[in-house]
Amino acid sequence: MKEKLYTIPVSDAFESPCECPLCKMRQTLENDAIEYTLGPSYMEDDIRAVTDEMGFCSRHINQLYKNQNRLGLALMLKSHMDKTIKDITALSNEGASVKGGLFKKTITANGVGDYIDKLNHTCFVCDRIENTFLRYIATVVHMYKTESDFRTRFKQSLGICTTHYGMLYTEALTALSGDMASSFLNDLNDLYIKNMERVRDDLDWFITKFDYRFANEPWKNSKDALPRAILKTTGEFIE
Ligand SMILES: [Zn+2]
Ligand SMILES: [Zn+2]
């Protein structure tokens, strides 16, 4: 079973307390992918061809910039720009054709729009993370189905973020059937809603604490309610 490869990271993630173990796993994959991108690999021709083609999304270009390998990033971006300039020049030279009369001209697009659209939706780092992360999602569902220990740990976890709730929901609809499907979906919904409510209530107390009448009340679990609410709603870790 392919999922066997991924059971250890999934099991570890659900053991350490976090508002979304899947976000935690994604963050680890992301950090590894950033290290990889700026490691010796960027000097390899076949990897360079892929970074030239895909470029990077805004989230990952920020993370790459923070990594401090400025020369590596500059070399990659320079050859990515060489390719972009060459490709767009070629597409523009194909020319957008203009048809119609004096007052109403129809411009038929050349391939520039599609090219930019595709470029805006590709990222070398996202692409490197994607397959493994989808296996993690499948593994959570698979482990729930096959391991009763994991089922308990899953139900006792601190829940998941909205995006990963949606991904698990969709995965379950294709991977499970019958009683197992309804049991998973019930537990998943319960886990998600119950923990969203818990963090929402922490956030509510955090807001109340701004009222001077409550200034001397204890913080309870609300001191870090805002970063936890951000993780639940957007999957972002605030550092
Ligand atoms: Zn998440
Ligand atoms: Zn990306």
C-alpha cells in the first residue's frame, strides 16, 4: 500500500498539539522544498529548465528571499527572466490580429494572455510539495479506516483548518463508502466545528479583554487566540 510510506509523518503530526496537523506537515514539506530549491540542485540543468518554465508564486518567492542564498536566487531568476523574455517576444511577434471596420475592431489574441495565465499559476516550490501533500491527505483517510488507535487520536486532536477540512471531506467522498464514509464524515465535521468554536470562543475572550472592565480578568487560553484563529481560517503560521 502506497500510504505506508506516509503513515509515520501523519501519525507524528497528529501526536503533537497544533490547530492543524496538516498545516504543520505542509510547512515541513515547504521548508524542505525551499532548502532543496536553493541547495546544489539549482545548478543542475534539468532542474533549472523547470524553474525557468514554472517560476515561483508570491508566497514562495518571499520564503526563498528570506533564505539568504541571494546568489542562488539571482541566478535562477535571471535565467527564468531570459526564458520569459524570449517566449513573450516570440508570442508577440506572432501578432494579435485586428479585424473589423473603422469603429469596431476585434482584436484576436495571440498566445500572450494564455502564457501569462499559465505562468501565474505555476510555482516550482508548490509543485514539489503538491504530490506528497495529496498523499498525506489520502493517508489520513486511510489510517482512519484501518487503524483504531489513529481514529481515536484523530478525534482527540485540536482539529484542522478550513482548507484541509475541505480537502479531507472531498478525499473521503472518493476513498470511502457506506458506514465508513458516514462515520468519517461525522467525526470530521464534529472535529472541525467543535474546534472552530473553541478557537472562536478564545478569540471572543481576547476581544473582551480589550474592554477596560475586564482588564484584570485572567487571559484564560486567549493570549495567542489571534495567531491560532489565523491558522484555522487561512492555514498561515504567524511567527
Ligand atoms: Zn491546515
Ligand atoms: Zn508556490
